[in-house]
Amino acid sequence: MRLLETKYMVISHHGSVHRMTARQLCERVKKDSESDYNWIAPARELVRICKLPDFPADSSLVIRIAILNCFASIEKRANNGGDRYRIDPSDKKAVEYCYNSLYGIDAEEAILARKRFLAEMIALSSDTHILDLHYHPGKTYRKLREDWRKSKFEEYIDKKNIDFKKLVETLNKEFIELIKKAESDGDFVEDEKKEQEKLAEFIKQFKAP
């Protein structure tokens, strides 16, 4: 019976063509998902195939979940200080499709993949570094950001369709306004004083006796 299975044309990153059954493509994606890079084809191509009317729903589900988990991992590394690589806009839209199309799916893997990806996109919108204008050292800032991220996650996790480009832009503006208000309220003054004291003590170690 497998000889009669439909084969789909899969175009790789470099333009080479593979003809694979849904079963073969699904197994290849599972294998490729052990790494977040060098998959058989870009996300946009895999999503194109998943959207074909005759492509099996079970294979489509596995592939969409794998794509979402892959890009959640890439975002997590960047949010934790790693390099942030340029992602093709069409791949971003493909990943967005995966997220939105998994809405309402009861499979635990789908639910977890959506949660992971949304959490990282919210983290991206509030990703600050030591040289950023509105970054503040200390536990007050960290707790404020953590609480804000949790509240935004709860606000958006049940939304059916999300445009992630707009979401990140909107949330970034909201976060900056939150920090500005905390600054004007003097919420970071005590922590900054402690950090300055720590820095002064550190510098003392290098002064000549």
C-alpha cells in the first residue's frame, strides 16, 4: 500500500527538489527537529505543503508543532543573550500560521508549543540590556518585568489570531511606558544606590594600597 502513497515535492533551502510521502517528510522533520538549524526545507516551504488539501492532518500537526518549537528555541537563545539572527519575513509568517492554526487543538504538544512561543515573543518585546536607556539593575526592575510578562501571557494566550509583528511592537511600547512610570515614581532609586555601592567596593580592589 505504501507504494501508492502520494509524494509531495519539497524544495530545499538551496532549491534542490525532494519527492517525499507525508510519512517520509514527517519523519525527516522529526529528525531535523533535534537541531534548530539545517532542516530539509525552510518553514515557509513546510507550511506550504501542510496547507495542501490532500496532505494528511496528522502529519501536518506534527510538522507545525515542530516548526513552532524550533522558532521558540531560537527566540529563547536570543532573549537569553545569544545572537539574534535575521529571519526571512515569509518564514516569520509561516511560523505565525503554525501558532494560529494550533489554536483550539487539544493535543498537549500543541498547547505547550503555543505557550513556549508566545512566552518568548513577550520576552522579546521586553528584552533589555545593560546599555539600554530604560534598563535598571536590581530586583525591583526584574520583578516588574517578570510580573508584566506573566500578565501579558495570560492576556494573549487565549486569543485566536495574533499578528506577532504588531504584537511585539505594541507590547514594547507598553513596557517602555511601564518603566517610565516606575522611573518617575522613583521605584528604582534604592536598587541603583545599592548597585553604585557595589561598584565602588569593586573599584576599591584595584586601587593601589
